[in-house]
Amino acid sequence: MSKVAVVVVSSLLGFSTIATAENGPTMRFGLTGAIRNGDAPDKWEAGPAIGLGLRSGPFVGEIEYAYLSFFDPDTVGAGVQRVGLSLRADVIRSFATHCLFRGGCTRAQSLWVEGGAGERFGQWQLDASHVTPVGDHQPEAHLSVGIEVDNQTRPMRNGFQLGVRFAIAPRGSDQSSACRSTGGCMSTTGDLSNHGGYATSVLVEWMFLFGH
């Protein structure tokens, strides 16, 4: 297994960061939840998430899955789920340089960014007559940024990540698909029909990390 050490000197942060390249499989699992749900603001979009990938140096290519309606079953069909592909990269990686009684010597931290695309399946049930999004398949793109704390025990990198995901997806514009009432789409709670455009969401992810 080849290893490449890269030394990055940061005058703004006042410390040196060392990124050690490792190659091999990696896995994440944890929870994701929306602090802003552009499709259905009144729904609790949260649930378990898992990712399987391969690391090559500071880069990880990953296939991911999330069950977004795990805690809010007010949906159509099998619930709202997401499957996607992503590419994550370490921007800054620092290693512990000071030990206290030989403790804390295996700690490392990373700042990472991620981009990817995927597909959402399922629809939220807004009321007896309306669902969102219009279709039960919805393409999505996302950008994420986060921090990682791991044990720095090479070649393994076991720890946890905390990240924020910014996602965007088309709403669709077929009003007949968003209204499930034969008597019309009048609602006392406002206009719940779908008029196209894009829905943006902001999610927080807490993930445990295992592997390289």
C-alpha cells in the first residue's frame, strides 16, 4: 500500500497540516436531518444514513443511502428515501503533536468538502388532497462541508464526522399530480399545489466513520 505525505503550511491558521494518503474501502453510518426542508417545510425530514466508498489519498468516492422519512411516516408509498453518489475530499488535515501522559496522541482532524448527485424516491403527504414533490422520483444535487475527528491509527481511520449538506432539486410543475382530490384543489391552509421551480434543503449529518 503506497503512502504519500503532503505537508501544508497555513499562515492563517498558524499550524502545519499533514495529509497522509491511504487507499482502501471505507464506510460511514449515522443520522441525517433537515433544518430546512424545501419540499415540505412542515414535515420532519430525518433518518438513518449509510455510505460505502473507496479512498484514494485525500479523496473518497462513495455510494450513499438515506431513509429521510424514518421519523415522519406521513408519506405516500414506501416513504421518502435517497440514493446517490458523492466525491469527498480532505481540504485540511492536522495531526496531534502534543501528548499528555501518552494520551491523545492518536487524534487527527480534517476539514472536508463534498459534492454529488442522487435520486429521491417517494412523496410527502401534505393533506388529504396534496402531495409533494409532484413525481415520486426526484433528481437532486448537493454540496457539503464538515469536520472529521478520527483516531489517526494508520492505515485505519475510525472516528466521526459532522457535516452540513446543501441540496437542490426540481419541484416539477404537473399540478394534477400534486392534487389527489376529485373535487378540486381548494385548501383552507393556503396554496399547496406545485408550480415548478426548485426546492432547496439544508441538512445536518452526524456520521461514524470506519475503514481507510
